Amino acid sequence: MMCTSAFQFPNPITGKRASKTVCYRTDGKRIWFDDIIELIENNDLCLPNSWLQEMMENNYRFRDLTDLDINAMTSKLFNDLKSFKSDKR
């Protein structure tokens, strides 16, 4: 889990800034907001069926992540962001 100030980064769904801490979680495949339940209940966020199916198959438990898993996911995320930015120029 990693955290930052919600005031620095607007919520990508609502566009609002908040004076709380925003935390992100990961299962090694996806990254999501710590308050994802609030986004589902109050902003009609829908999770992909594949994600829901995977959660049910694993009895709503995620595998333990190693430092290597987290480093690989972080590298992929930053590379994806770089290519996204370059596509927009």
C-alpha cells in the first residue's frame, strides 16, 4: 500500500480534491484506491467481471507479494504512464 495527500491529486472519477490521505492497494495485477467501496457505492464505479470472478475464485484473498513483484509492477506502471504521455503529445 502507498499513500499520499488527496489534496494534491484530484479523484479521477469525481475530479474533487479532499483533505484526507489517499492510499492505493495492489494484488500484483491491479492498483486501486483504498476507498474503492466508497467509489462503488457513491459514484457507480463498476469492477470488471474478470476481477470479480478472480476474487471469488480466491475466496476474496490476494496472494502475498514479494519486493520483486512490487518492483516489476511499479516499473510497468511507470513505463505505461510514459507511453501514455508520449501518445498525447
